[in-house]
Amino acid sequence: MKSLKNTLTTLWHEEEGLTIVEYAIAGGLIAAGVIIAFTNLGKAVNNVITYIYNTLTANSPAAAG
């Protein structure tokens, strides 16, 4: 059985191994971008919903009364 060092060295020199690493890095970057985008989108949606709620609450007959 190969040692870990020999396995990693072989993986480093194989083209297929480098391709797998490149896909893993690209997938990680895409996942990070999606997480950031959804976080920002969630904040924007929350702001819109809060604005609508505050506008409806301020203009309701119960608030005037």
C-alpha cells in the first residue's frame, strides 16, 4: 500500500487529479458566491417587507384611532 506522501505526489503529477482539484475550487467559489447573493437578497427582501408593513400599519384606521 502506498504511503500518503506517495499518493499525494502521484495525485499532484496526474492531469486528472489537477482537474478534480480545479473543479473543487471552482465549486467552492460558486457556492460562496451563491451564499453571499442569497444573504444580500434576503436582506433586501426583508427591507421591502418591513417597509410595506410599516406603511400599511401607519395608514390603517386602527393607528389613527
